[in-house]
Amino acid sequence: MYLDITENLFNLKLFLKHRDYAPEFKDIKESGRVGLPCIVINDGEQIVFDYTTLDIEDIKR
């Protein structure tokens, strides 16, 4: 699901609620960052903070 957090306050709140409880964001929050941009794959199976580390071919499998 694509979510544009700049579209409205509701979308931003949805993202922040997910971020606040997802363990993958722990290091991001502790370093004072928001955690954007990120790509969430398969309902949270993988969360990517740096798109250059994303292996598109691996995702297709």
C-alpha cells in the first residue's frame, strides 16, 4: 500500500502509529530520525530504509 504522508494529517498519523510500534524502526527512532523514506514489503516482512540496498529481483520471487 502506498501512503503519501504529505497528503493529509490522517495519513501521517497512520504512518507514525505503525512506526512507533514496529521493532524495525527502533534504531531509526533512537537516532532521532523519522524513518522516511521506507518501503514495506509483504505486510511488514521486510522494511527498507535505504532503497539502494533493495534487491528487486529477490522481491519478485
